[in-house]
Amino acid sequence: MPLTKQFRQTVMARAKADKEFREELIIEATNALLEGDINTGKSLIKDYLNATEAFAAVADQLQKDEKSIRRMLGPSGNPTLKNFIGILQACSSTEHLDLKVCHH
């Protein structure tokens, strides 16, 4: 079921205003990747980048074209592990977030 435009706008507004929410988007994207749910991970990071308007900054940091990053995170995009990890690292660095795997 596709998300409505209103729902996406609500997510974007919350992400812009709430640092903890932005951090959770990155954490959940990372968890999705580790669980093998690449599409959810891509979608969450794309939401983060759209909300923070950070596509250009991440593209510069990774020395990639912004359109390439957008395509990678699109529904039919297939980023390499190196690219996806680079995007996650750039986002977590922006939020001063130190991602680590914890054993429960």
C-alpha cells in the first residue's frame, strides 16, 4: 500500500524539527539493512535525506552525482553495499550518531 502524500509530508515535517526522530530514521534504516530488508532501509534513508535536504551534501561527501544517489535509493535502485554503507555513514556523521551493533 503506497504512502499518501500527506503522510510523507508529516514525516518530513517531524524529521526537520526533531533530532531524535532523524536519528531513529538512520538507526531503523541500518537495522533494516542488517535484517536484509534493503527496500525499507533505502526508503528510510531517502526520507531522512529529503527531510534534511542533504542529498547534495551526501553526494559531495561520497564524490558521487546527486542524481546517482537519488537513483540508488529509489524503488528500483540497487546500491552496492559500499555505497549504501557510505550513505549511512554520512547521515550518521551529520547527526553525530555512532552506530554500533549490540548483542541482546
